[in-house]
Amino acid sequence: MHAKKDSLPASILASIRNRKKRVDAPHFGSLSRPEGTLIASYNVHKCVGNDRRFDPERTSRVIHEIDADVIALQEADTRFGERTGILDMARLERETGLVPVPVSGMAKAHGWHGNVVLFKKGLVRDVHQIKLPGLEPRGALVAELELERGGGLRIIAAHFGLLRHSRSQQARVLLELMADTSEIPTILLGDLNEWRLGDRSSLHSFQSIFGPQPLAVPSFPARLPVLALDRIMANRKGVVTTVEAHDTPLSRMASDHLPIKALVNLRKAVEA
């Protein structure tokens, strides 16, 4: 990342200038579905919207709007106790074709520390639940998938902590994981909670594995996004393209984060 190109003040100014355009933006459902494998990340904020209303149905409608082949959710379970899942997964599968990657030892939860990976038409080769260090309970879900649409890849879905020191520790854990099997085409995505850009970012060390990253896309707060807390990155050059926020009237209200999405060229992952 280059701090000069990704300056935070510039992204804030751009978001303010484009506010009128956002309000008048067409609904995503009226646009054609993009070609390629669509991957998305969405912090659903426990299905509590900007109107402070708990509405899992609304959250599901946003997921339906996105129409991703693979989507990682954060905060999809209650935070404490048995971490009960809060979405109707059976209905979501019927309406979107998305099924959750299974996790072990979490009878009532959708995922692992609130992280859920959903995918369409494929097989799960392997799943690992990684506990991330830090003062807050955080985790990452690692899933190796064989998609009907695209082929094989590894997904690392993570939710990093609020403290910079914790984020640095959490990034190191994932880098160590990548060092063992870095030959596998891998997508890292999730709410990484880092608003800093360039060398000051706790994510800067990811460049050793993931290389120069696409421009950070502001996704928080949803009503006027100025901070790029949510990220999608790949360990193959040119695999991730067209990263953007899923910015619709519904998504602006359903959570404090906008979803982000990217087209993935899995053929390039194989060729690299």
C-alpha cells in the first residue's frame, strides 16, 4: 500500500462529496449479476441496524442482494455463552443457495467466534477454527473449498480486535499459517478493524504474503463510510479485482458496516 495514494483525508473527502450520489444510487437488484466468482465480506452487527432494530430478515435480504458465490459474515452469532446463531440458515439456503461451512463444537452457533463462511455449489475439503490472540475473544475460520463455479481455493475469514497491538498479533498468526502452505490460492477477508493505511497499518506485514493490495474501500460507518475496516485480499497477483462496497438503501440501514465484494479470477490463481 502507498500512503500517498490511500490517504485517509482523501477518502473522507470523497465520501462526503459522493453522499448525494449514494442516496440516489439504484438498487443493486436492478443491476446485472457480474461475471466471475463473486466473493463478499459482511459484518452484520448481530443483525442490529442503524435504526437500533434487531432484524435478521433484513440482514438476510442484504445477503440475497449481494448474490455472492462465497460470503464471510462477522458477528453472526451472539457474543457470549453458547453463541447462538441469529440468522435463519435454512431459509437463506432455500432462497440463495448458500450453505454454511460446518464448524465443530459449537452446537447452537452458526460459525466460530461469530465468523461464518457461506458458499454455493461445491465441496468443503477441510476446515480449521483458529483462536486469535488478544484481549477480546476473536477467531478466524479457515476453509478449503472446491467450487463448482471456479475451482479450488482457501478462504480465511477473520474478525480482528479493536486494539492495534492485538491486530498485529492476529496478523502474525495468519502469516505463520500462510507460510506453511502458501502454494494454495488463498483469499483473506473480513472485518480487520484497521483504519490506518500504509506503513502505520497493523496489516502492513501482510504484504510479504499478499503483496501490494487493492485500494482500500471505505465501508464504515454504513451511512457515510470513511474507514476501510473491511478487506478482501489474495495471495496471487491479479486474482482479486473490482473491490467495492455493496452500497444500497437496505445495506446502509441493516448494519453499521457496508458489505464489501470483489470479483475473483480463479483461473489466474491456477496459472500463477
